[in-house]
Amino acid sequence: MLEISNLTHTYGSGPGSHHALGGVDLSVAEGELVCIVGPSGCGKSTLLRSVAGLLRPGGGEVLFNGAPVAGTPKDLAVVFQDYSRSLFPWMSVADNVSLPLRRKGLDRPRREEAALEALTQVGLEEAGAKYPWQLSGGMQQRVAIARALAYRPALLLMDEPFGSVDAQTREDLEDLTLRVRGHHAMTILLITHDIDESVYVGDRVVVLSGAPATVVGDLRVDLPEPREQIATREHPGFVRLRAEVGRLVRGPRPAAQHPTPETV
Amino acid sequence: MIARRLLDSGPLCGALGAAGLVGAWEAAGRTGFISPTVFPRASAVLSRAAGLAADAGFLSCVVSTLGAWAIGLLLTVAVAVPAGFLLGTLPGLERAFGPVFEFLRPIPSVALIPPALVLFSDKVDMKITLIVYAASWPVLINTMYGLKEVDPLAKETLRAFGFGPAAVLWRVSLPSTAPFIAAGVRLAAAVALIVGISVEFLAGGAGGSGIGVFLIEAGGATDALEYIVAAALWAGVIGYLSNGLFVLAERRAFRWHTARTEVAR
Ligand SMILES: Nc1ncnc2c1ncn2[C@@H]1O[C@H](COP(=O)(O)OP(=O)(O)OP(=O)(O)O)[C@@H](O)[C@H]1O
Ligand SMILES: [Mg+2]
């Protein structure tokens, strides 16, 4: 469904430029949940913005269902890393969630119903009449997730979507993502810096190198389904994969970089 | 303790300040510090002002000024907001017209009255045209400034959900800019009142009406100064009330804006 080939991007030009993507190759099949991990600042959000058609990459190609991405692909939803800025402060939480559904041609009662359902899924059924700025950071993040889920996109892009919530809520949201994916046949690209999370929710874990980012690892997660927070995390396969992803994220460490007693 | 509490209450404190000034004004007249022939006493002006409130001639002047003010303000919004959006969204247009605007903007509107007198035969048309000209600047500038402040991520969010440029303008740029536009309209309302009365005053009585015309015509009366100061007092009250109403309406409509900036502080 998604074919990314030799994607490159450089921010700015001249001496102050930053080479963010250094030729990323990635293909995602329909219905797959692919997690992308990589060091901070390596270019994960840049990759996601290219897929969403919000940024014209410097080179390479993104094919969505066989067609090159020009502008925003149809049937796409994004949960931005900067969730609070992506919610509209002049609208109630419920209106924020239901606004994108106008694109789907739903009438008002059905939009409201879908918004309430999505808000209930993220545990915010009471917050619909409030405004985003009246909520805590973690609650705002859940509103952003609810808005994307209510839209029922064919492709869901999530940029560190569970970063601001407590551990318990985080697990609930991970499980919600897995459930929703099962029900609605969504393809999901999920960026995270949490290695355990990537292995727990992903069908595949794609590891990016530091800038300029390239794919340094693409691991299939063959853990028993359905995933379960306790059992899956103590499965030997989980432990092995977690270590493998961890090593890939840290990257090759040349011996010279380790501080020796003389230099300390 | 009680004094502290009095000073904490904004309106009460303001009323005290005003009463103090009026008291000093009256005292200056009574002690002979300012002779009533040079400047009338507070009591005389206030009783004239009360009389004007029931004076049909004065009230029709007020209605005439307020009518031109309201029409001028509506036209201002109708002209300046779309112009601000055009200039704010098309950088080429802003580059082309920016320098012209920077030249025109500092010209005092009162300086335009003499040429306007030559151009217009109808005084009401002239008054409204000058009001629109002068009041458009704050609205235009605030609209353009507000557009620059729209969060790009808010626009991208809507684009990501497949909305086109028109929907982004209507659903993100406009609501996000609205508080800035409203503040511009509040400033424009004050400018419109000043320009309206100035035009009435400078363009003269024949064929005109309004508070400014009332001021000229009162000049011939025996108690001219008392009438003029009393009428000016009413003009001040009207300006004060309109500003207060705008502030109140803004607070209600844009609670999301003030609440957010308060959080950010
Ligand atoms: N608009 C921009 N202009 C210039 N440089 C940018 C811009 N956006 C991002 N960068 C740079 O590109 C690099 C990659 O940014 P990106 O946001 O994609 O990283 P990331 O992997 O998402 O990081 P994080 O995990 O911290 O979110 C960073 O070094 C950043 O400084
Ligand atoms: Mg990022």
C-alpha cells in the first residue's frame, strides 16, 4: 500500500543546511502496523510529513496505492507529535473530533455520534463539551488520537502518540490501537522512541539510523496474537527482539568513542 | 483596610478618580483660580450636559453622528477584512502595495478633509468615506498581523485530513485571526468617532448635521463654552461606552484566546 524508495531530504541550503533523510527505503503492506524507531532528531517526523504530503521531499519517491504522493493522500489521518498545537482552541473537544468527518460527507448527528464513540474509546466521554486548553497534556493527546480514530482512515500516521500519558493509559492506548486496527483494517505507521512499545504493538519494527537517516534494521515481530501486556512482554521472543532493536538503535559504537580511564 | 479594598475594585476606583477630578475642577472655579469666563465650572457644564440629554436638537445630532459612525464601521469591516486576507495570503500583493500603504498610513485623516471638500458635494458621503479611509488601517493591519500568527501546524492538520485551501482559510485562518480582527475593529471604532466629529466640525454647518455641527452652531450662543464642553463630554461618554462594549464582546467571544494567552504567561 505504501512504497517509499530512496527518500532524501535536506533542510535549508548552504553551510546551515541539515541532511535529515539519507535515502530511506520502506514498503508497508495493507493492514500492517509498522513501528519506526530511531534516535531523537534523526528524521522520523520528516519521514512522516513526507508520507502525509505535507513536505515535498528533496528526492526519492513515495507511492501510495501505486500512485505518487502529490499533496495529501486521500483517506489519511495524522496524530502529530505536537498534538496540542494541532487541536483547534476555538472549538470544543467534540467539535475538534468531528470536524474532519465533514470530509466523509457524514451528517451532523452521525458526526457527533462517531466523535462520542471515539472519545469514549480513549476514556474522555465526559470531556466533549470542554475546550482543548482546559485539558491536561495527556488528555489533549488522547483527543488527537480520538480525532484520528473517528476518521477511520485507510492509513493512520502516528508520531509519538503516547508520549504524554501515564504508564497505565499508555498501555490502554496501545491495546486500543491494536483493537481498532483489527476491526477497521487500517494500515498504521507508528513512530515511537520506546523500544518495548515498538515490539509490543508492531507487526514490524523499522529502525532508522542517526541523521542522515537510513533504514538500518527491519525486523518482523512474530509474537503470538493477540498481544497481551503482561504475557507478551515476558515472552522470550519479545525479550530477544527488544535487545536486537536496542542494539540497532544504539548503532555501531566504535571503540574510540568509549571513554578510557586516561581520557576521563 | 477599607481604603485598600476600595482601590482593589476597578470600577469603584475609577469612579473615585473621576469624582476627584470633577471636584478639583469645580474647586478651581469656586476659589477663583480659574475664572468662569475663561473656562466654565464643572457644575455648570454637568447641568448643561444633563439638559442636552433632553434636547431634541442635540439628540438628532448625536443620532446623525452615530449613524455615520455605524455605517462607516460596517463598510470598514467589509472592505478592510477581505483586503487584509488578500494581502496576507498573497505575498506578491503585499510586496506591491506595502510601500504605498506605508506612505498613506501616516497622513492624518484631518489633512484629507480640504481635498475631500472639493471632491464631494454630499457631506454625508464625504463623512462616511473619510471614516472608512481612516478606520480601515487598524483593521487591515490587525488582520494581516493575525494571519501571520496562525499556527502552521493547525493548517497542516486540516490539510492532512484532506481539506483544500478554501476550507483551511475558512475553518482555521479566519477563526484564528478573529480576535485580532476584533481588536482592530475596536480601535477603528474610536478612530471613526474622532474622524466623524472632526469632519462635521471642519466641513461646517450648511447641509450637515452631527455633534461636530452642533459644536460650531453652539459657538454663536451666549453660553457657548458651556455648551461646547458639555457636548464634548457626551462625545467622550459615547466613545467610552463603545469601547467598553467592544471589550466586553471580545472577552465573551474569544475566551479561548484570552484563556490561552493567560496560560502561556
Ligand atoms: N523545518 C526545519 N528546518 C530545519 N531543520 C529542521 C526542520 N525540521 C526538522 N529539522 C531538523 O531535521 C532533523 C530531523 O528532524 P525530525 O523532526 O524529523 O526528527 P525526529 O526524528 O522526529 O526527532 P524526535 O524524535 O526528537 O521527534 C533534526 O535535526 C531537525 O533539527
Ligand atoms: Mg519527531
